[in-house]
Amino acid sequence: MKILIVDDERRIIEVLEAYFEREGYEIHSADNGIDALKKAKAINPDVIILDLMLPDISGEEVCRLVRKDSDVPILMVTAKSSEDDRINGIVMGADDYLTKPFSPREVVVRVQAILRRVKKAEKVERLEFNWGKLAIDVLKKEVIVNGQPITLTPLEYKLLTNMAQNPGRVFSRMDLLEKIQNEGMYYEGYERSVDTHIKNLRKKIETDSRQPEFIMTVFGMGYKFGGVLDAANAPV
């Protein structure tokens, strides 16, 4: 497993390197945004640990540029600790958010939790619903509607795959936030933004977003996935 650590504080990089190397990870590092983007493309890391306050371009911009062509898990670390900062980090595509000062052991645990979730999600290679009308290629991270690939944002893809892997289960908005963010992390006032992501997702995968057949509203409770899994593609 390769980890890219991006931080302009050399001491932090050295400490995290020591902890992760003891766990058997291959470590790469960058102390600025430009170098981070180059290394992210060159080494194709399994996880990026990204500081937001960098000397050249911001960590937010690094995250945005990485997300244009990659869904590599990103753990943001920063001295910014306000609720708005945490929300913005997740909206930009981070998988988790940790404020400084932090324990190196906690960083290791957070990264391991992220990797477990990714590995679990990739066990099923392909899901097809409603006689192939909607297909999710988990390995390629590709969504196909009526035989045509469509483009989803990282958050939309996470919402869809988590719901599709649990058809019929009712998810509250907070349930969905926990799925697309870090387990156990709560952001008050952010639950309603799930509605916006659901609305955009419906426009892309539903024939008629006003009468959805895949992303169903359960009034007063949340949402559920209403697609029927094709028998030939049911996970073993």
C-alpha cells in the first residue's frame, strides 16, 4: 500500500513516515501542492494525507485537481477546525478530515479504516439492476445507464454505490453522511445538503426524476434504493 503525505512541515512528514513504515506501508511525501500533484499521478497512491495550508497552492485546490481524474481516498489534515472548514473539505471530495494537532496513531487508524471501506466496496465487481437498465462496475468505478456510461461526482458515486449495495434499506440523511464521510463523524446543519446530491444523482440515472425507480424518497425518514438486482449479477 502506497501513501502520499502532503505537508509543508517536515517534522510532521517524518513522524508520520516512521509510524506508517512500522505498519509496512510504502511512503512518499511532498511539501507543496505542485509536487503533490506530480507525485499523485506518478505513483498512483492508495491514500493521500493532505494538509490544506500549503506554501504554493492550497490543499483545497490540490484536492479539487486530484478529484478531476481520480477517486483515491483523501484524508485532509489542517489547523482549520470550524464546522464550515470541515464541511467544505468533505464537499470537495475528502473521505475524512482531521484537525491539528493530532496523534500519529490516530492518523494511522483513520487511514486503515478508509482502506478497509475501500476494500469492502471492491469485493463485488459489478452490479446490474432492472434488467441491465442501471449497472455499476465497482472495479472501474463506472456507472452505466441504458448502456451508456455517465459521469458522477465522487460524492454522487459514493451515495449510489452505498445505497445500491443495500437495496431496500432505508437510509436517513445522517446515515448517508456517515457512509460518504468518516464513520462516527457528524456535521450539524449539513444533513440537508444530501438532498441536493440526491437531486443531482436522480437527474443523471433516472428516466423521470419526478418518478424515480432507483433512488426512492421515504417521507419523514430518508431514502432507499428501489432497483431490483439482476439475478445473474447478484454477489456471491
